[in-house]
Amino acid sequence: MTLKQIEEKVIELKHRRPFVPFVFEMTDGQTVEVTEPCLAINETGAGFIGRDEAIVDVEFKSVRGIRLLNSEAVA
């Protein structure tokens, strides 16, 4: 996926009503769960509130894929 495609997918998921939690699958094998809508999105990344109430930044260049939290692949 290109950075633009990731950005567009995140914007789409942010505005989905009702909001459906999703997961970033990172290139290093880690996953980042997004359980609340994004705080901020730009062409290079996004910021979210994590489960521990801390701000989590995701750089789109490190994203391998995106899936819904219930494992349905979206990108």
C-alpha cells in the first residue's frame, strides 16, 4: 500500500459510523490496536489514544496492513 492509500483507509475508518476498532499491522511484526477514532491524521501518520490513555503515534511508512479488530482484513 502507498502512504496515500493508508491515509485514505484510516480516514475512511475514522468516519465509519458506528466506529469499528481496527488494527495496524506494522512492518516489524507488531500490531497497534485503535479502539477509539483518530485524534489527528496527516499524509505521514496518525495519532490515537491508546488503551492506557497515552497518545500513540503511527507512521504510515511502517504500516504493512490494516484490519478490523475482529480480524476482517480491510487493506
